[in-house]
Amino acid sequence: MNTEEKEYQKLSKMGQSLGVIIPECFLEIEVKLTSGEVCSHYKQRSHSWVRNAYNLMMTQLGAINASDVTFGAGLMSEKKVDSGILGMANQMVLDQPLNVETDPTGYRSASGNAGYGIVVGSSIQAESFENSILITPIANGVGAGQLSYNLAEVPVKSYDVPSLTYSVAHVRYINNNSGGNVLVNEVALIARGVSYGPFLMSRDHLLATVTIPSTGQLKVTYTISLVYPA
Amino acid sequence: MDYIETRSTEKKFKELRELGQKLGIPIFESFIEFEVTMPNGEIVHHHKQRSHSWVRNAYNLMMSQLGGINGVDLTFGAGLINYKITNGNIAHAPNIMSITGGDVEGIYDDGYRGPAGDAARGIIVGSSIQAESFEDYMLITPIISGTGAGQLHYQEGVVPTKSYDIPSKTYSAVHVRYMNNNSAGNVLVNEIALVSSYYCVVSRDHIGSTITIPSTGQLKVTYTISLVYPA
């Protein structure tokens, strides 16, 4: 176990002991060929809740509005993927009070939609807390450099009794029907935001370029966990 | 003002805060301040402590919002996502959970802003000395609003104030409520809760030591909820 992973685990245990909420997030990448061969498969921590995610949590648990009209340090607002700044006389919500598991809302994106949910891109630019969109999103389609985004899976929820950890896994399959390789370097989790438009919650620069050969299928799994004190 | 947390507790929280900031994990902190003032301006009690006690409802709220899942389970407890509201009922729906989702600052009975005379929402206090439990969903012995013996008159929750500390990159929301003792005798306070307008307790604390509010005295409670940002 590397030093950073030890620190994550220490943080988790300390949070549990002190009664502080510690959300964790993992990202799993798997590429399969039509033959069933797995040509790439790895898992990493998602390190990168962005400012929107922090603001969402602060407005929810702190019970305040996200009413600032500019975005940045010390301000409570939402930056949408179109770069518009949304200040509202309301709390931020991941989505309106909707069914975020079975309807295409929340993180559960519709088929062919690369505008929200789990989406991928090709940029190798490092992560930034100020990210509000993928740097170079890969569009939905069958043209060169494009991928076909499936309807996201219904999230799978689980609870691990020994560690008191509740987890939800969001999965999306993305197919390469382009005729050539498609290179993926960044992954994002984008909330749909039915009323105001999509906003980025997390963006990760992948540890290494993931090549999706023609006819290959990329499976992305985001697992978000919370360790409960009891 | 007395700050009653021990040095070793503060050291742990400092380490937690710094580690969370380094790893990009949001770390919430919460503090409660109690001040009792007499009509002549004399302060007869003033202390501050950490709120240690986000309850299961608060964790479920965060899991639902951040995880993008519904609060749909019919029973309450470990491994289940929903709210247990103050009357003991389970609030569940095939929807994402929220504190309210509405204007939590400007409307007097939304968010944590309890309406005047309402001891069921917002910042509320009680007299029980029972220890905190993660499963708490209500005060054990709430002090109701009124002027009778053992009662307090709850004022409307103050509009929350927000601030940002640049050196520590910490954003804070401050919720305040005043409660007056218009009864003829002392009122003893031992527990406190933060309750949303959906009648959902997110935090209950057993107070470090009994707070006595003399007749005609006023209790001011200040909840400060903070989040340390990485940048």
C-alpha cells in the first residue's frame, strides 16, 4: 500500500472516530473487445471533487443558499458546464426532487447523451479544483474520435457491515463504433441539474491513457462511499 | 468565553482537517456557542464547544446528494437511506434527499430557521442528560415554547450569516437563535439539536455541562458549520 492510500485510510478511520462525514470515491476503468478479451482494467481513487461539489455539500448541510453571482473561493454558487454562473435563492441540489435512480436524472444519463452523467474526454491536462467541464470531451457518435454512450445503468447500492460503509456504484458503458482507436485521458461525473442545466461534480485525469480499439467497449464505474460511525 | 474542547481533541481535528484538505476530501466541522444574558446585560454563562454529533439523517442526506441516489428505504438503520423525522416516522420517497431544496435563508420556516414560538424546527434545546447517539432523531426531553414552568420562548431563527476565511480556506455558515425565559423560574438546558424544516434532526448534542437560564434571562445559541476547501 502506498503512502497516499495509507493517508486515505487514516482519514477515513479518523472521520469515523470523530463523527465527521468522509465521502470517498473510486473510479474503475475496463475495456473489453467483442471477443470478450479484457485489454485494460484498473481502479484508482477519484481525487477530484471540484468546487461545485463542495458548494453543494456546504449549502445542503449548512442550510444556506447558493446565491452569489460570481464563482470562486469564498463564494457560494454553481458553475455550469456551459461556464454560466448560477446564483440562486435556493440551496444547491444534485437534481430537483426527482427519482435519480430510474429516471435519466442526477448522474443517470440518457442514451446518446454526452452532456451529463459519466462522460469521458481526451485531454491530458491535470486536474484542477476549478474544473467545470472536461477539457476535451469526446462527443457521442460513430465518427472518428467519437464514442457511443449507452444509457447509464441503474446505480447499485450496497452496505458493508464490518466497515460500516455505504456505497453506490454508477456504471456507464461506452462503445467505440468509430472505425479507429479512441484515446481516453479524463473522466467526469456531471449532475444533470434539470432546472438549471448540467454541472460538473468531479473530474479525474486518468493515470494512463486508455485506448479503446474499434468495436471495443469501455465500462466506467464510479463508486461513491461514506463510512458511517455506527 | 470558555472553549471546552481538550487539546488532544483539537489536535485530532486539526490533523483531520489538514489531511482532508491535502487529499481533496471535504471535511465538515461544527461548533456550538451558548451565551446566557440577563436584562441588565450581564452575561451569566458563555461557552463554546464542538458539535460532535451528526446523526444518521445527516449522513444519509450527504450520501443521497453526493451519491446521486434516492432516500427510498422503508425502514431506518444501518445500510438504509431515508430520514427518520422527529415524530419517529420514516420519510422515504423515490427521490433524492435534501434539507429542503428551497430558499433556506429568506423564508422564516425553511432550512434551519425555526419560526417564532416553534420548538419543533430550527435550533431547539432540551433538558435530558442522556448521552448522544448516532441514532438520535429527536431531543430526548424537548423544552417546549411557552411561558410556563420549564418552558422557553423561542424566537424566529436569525437569517444565517456566511463568511470565508482566506488563510484557512474555510467557508462557514452561522445559524443563531434566541430563546427567552419568560417563566418564573430557572430553566435547565442539557441537550441541543439542529432540525430542518422537514422535521429532520441532523445533529443532537449533549452539552458539556448544564446551562441554567434564570428567569428573564436570554439564551443565544450559535451553530457554526464549516467546510475546509482545498483551494
